[in-house]
Amino acid sequence: MTREKILEFLRKKQDYVSGDLIAGRLNISRQALWKHIQELKDSGYDIVAVPHLGYKLLSTPDRLFAHEISSSLATDFIGKKIYYSETAPSTNEIADALAMKGEPEGALVVAETQTKGKGRLGRIWFSPKYKGIYFSLILRPDILPSQAPILTLLSAVAVCEAIREVCGEQALIKWPNDIYLNNKKMGGILTELSAETDRVRFVVVGIGLNVNNDRKSLISTATSLKDQKNETVSRLQLLRVLLHRLEENYLLFQNKETACIIEKWRHHSLTLGKRVKVYSHKQHIEGQALDVDTDGGLLVRVDSGITKKVMAGDVVHCR
Ligand code: BTN
């Protein structure tokens, strides 16, 4: 808390602030202040100290510290409570445990790296430290389990909107929730549900994005924003904007404006209109991806001319 207050002082002034002034305002000794400044420097804050002038903040590290996300976060309930860790097994696992204990809607779990990052269908999500964005959001919508797929679609829409706003890049969605840039995967969403037959207890929306990964560290089918733009992207800014977009789209959902979410999803779709193969545990179908239904299912016209709906599975776009 003290360190956050020190940062607040330095940020507001954008110039040298005397140590006496900060220590006096925070009611701490000069020595305690010096110690806090050293700790801030160790966490990556570039702070200079000049005799008779005081301290000046030169730059802030691109770390996803809770207080950095919160500062200038334009949301009402998403990210009001943030659990940050440098290393987590999986943010979805932590969020799930927190939600079980009653953590409120909007709480966020963020990590700089994951040792057991989970992807869909039991896959691993590669989460190199300080390179990507890995977080999980707890939601408590009053819905039936069958309505949950829309949460995944609206999250994918929010990701595309945030990437557009921050980086000017046109990300697209491979049904249901893979984020693509130039035909390579740069992000994914893992939505996990805790539900009874007719009631959702809570939902954990886990989002992983490749942001500043170098091309040589990525497999040939994957990309990152840095790989596409040839420049480093502020993860902090992207995350703040994404949380805002998630809240906006979630509110649309709460206000029963699902049609608007689906329309936006269509606009960002990489899948619609393509010939696809869909693998699910029940069936394997091939045909033309026609549309997404109001419940988020993918409508595929198979070669016999019949239209089938798939609610879950792995899509392969055919050439
Ligand atoms: C996929 O495309 O298969 C979904 C990937 C989801 C990865 C994110 S990273 C943050 C959150 N925690 C996890 O363990 N997984 C999700």
C-alpha cells in the first residue's frame, strides 16, 4: 500500500518530489522511504534520486501488477478485485478455488507465467513469463448451463475489439474461441462452468494471449502481436482495454442483447463461409460453416444438404 502511494505521488508530479515531502505525507521515516524506493526499483520501476531535488519516476515496467491494472481501469465491476502472482499453476484453477469460496463476480486472477496453463480439450497453454497475458475472470450470471457458450463468444469478441483498439490489428475468431492473426493462432479462451442441472453457480473465463513472444519461440502455426507488428505491445494497456470491453459485452448479455453479440461475433469470424471439419466427442462432420445460432452453436451444411448444429468441438478450416 505504501509503495502504491509513493508511486501515486511520483506519477502525479511527473517531476522530482522531495523525499522529505513524501515521507512526511506518508508518515514514514526517510530511511523507510528509501527502502520502499529500492523495492520499487527491484520490481522494475526506473526511479532516479538526486540530492536536494528528490525522487523522479522515469518509467514503469510492463508488469501486470494489480495496482497498475487498477490505475485508470474504466470498469465498474470487472477487475475491482485482482489476485496477482508472478507464477501460478493455472489462473483458471486459482479462480475456480476462489469462486468455490464465494469470491464475487468480476474478480480477476492474473499471472506473469503459468506452470500448468490449460488449453481446451486437455491441451497445454504455453505461458512464457512476461510475454503474454494470462488471466481468469469469475462471473456469476443468472443463466441456464445451456446459455453459457455465449459467454465464450462474447469474450472472443471483446478480445478482437481490444486488439483493434490498442494495436490497430484485425484479429479474427475461429469458432468457437480461438483468436487468429494472419491465419495463425495468437490467443485462446477456456470457459469452465460450475453448474447444477438448471442453474449456473459460476463461470471462470480464462484468456491467454501471445503478446510479446518472439517469432523464434513460437511454433509455426502460432503468432503473437509482436510477431505481427514488429514492435513490443504494452500488455498493461491491452489488458485494461480488454477488461473494459469484456464488461461492455457482458452487460449486453445481461441486458438480453445476445443478437448484438452474435452479430459482432459474425463480423470477427474467420470460420463462417469456410469449408470445415468439426471433431467432437460425439461426431465428426464436414461441410460449409453457415452461421452461429443464437445459443452459440455452429451451423454446418454437410454435403447431403442437411444443416447440423455443433455446440462443442475442434474446427479445422479446409483449404
Ligand atoms: C485454448 O485455446 O485452448 C484455450 C487457452 C486458454 C488459456 C488461458 S491462459 C489463462 C487461463 N488459465 C489457464 O490455465 N488457461 C487459460
